[in-house]
Amino acid sequence: MTKKVYHQYWFWYLAAFVVFLLDQGSKHWIEAAFDYNETKVFTSFFNFTLRYNPGAAFSFLADAGGWQRWFFTIVAVAASVLLIVWICRVASSKPREAFALSFILGGAVGNLYDRIIHGHVVDFIVVHYQDYYWPAFNLADAAISLGAMVLIADLFINPDKTSGEKPTNA
């Protein structure tokens, strides 16, 4: 009996690679089309503004003096390795979890690539309401957030049935 394609670990690695390519393509486009801090308004609550973030989410540690580049690089490499192993372990039995992890992996590698190559992450998506602005983000951040939300939802939708059971002797 053959496994369905979404029960194969390589399918989820491919999905992560597609997320990575979409993220990098969007960043390449925004850097070619915009000057730094240039803004293009699309709606009353959504615009593109080219920004560079040397820190982490919400520009955490952006002004820390440079060491944070390598710190976040090491964290991202470790997280990516963990995600690769985790996807391999769950791909055949938990495709929703593998989906979520592949989006997190693709986003993490997209931002890791930026950090290694450029020394900062390229952000450009800005959502706001009147004068209240959410920090700029990118497709990698959106993929990581989507993956995390799916993982959390999956915990509630499909709780692990083995967690409350006592082990049986074989």
C-alpha cells in the first residue's frame, strides 16, 4: 500500500521550500521597487513600507550593538534543525501538524537567510488602524504565525489521545 503524498516527509520539506521562495521573492521585489522607508498605501489599514530589522520580532534587541545578529542566527539554525526532525517524525501520521511545522520552517529559514546574507531581516507589510500601527513584518513572519496558529488549533481539535492513558505491558 502506498502512502498519500502528504504523508511523506519530503512533501512538507518541499512546502517549506515554497514558503521560503515566496518570502525571498517578495523581499527581492520590495527592495527593487522601493527605497528604504518608502510607503505605498493600498487601503486605509494596509500598506507596504520597506524596513530593515536587525533584531527579532517587533524589533526586539534591534539596537543591541550587533551581537544579536549571531545570537538570532544560532537560535534560527537550532530551531530549523528541530523542525526538520519534527516534520520527519509526524509527516506520516499527523499531516496537519506537518503542515504547520513546514510553514514555520519555511519562514524561519527565510528570515535566517536574510540575517546571514544582509545582517537584518527585510520587513515591508504594515497593517494599521488610524494611528495604531502593528510592527512591519514579511511573508516569513506571516508563515510562522500561521503555522503557530494551526499548531495551537490542532492541540484543541485533536488532543493527543495517548497523554492520559497508562502504558500497557506487552
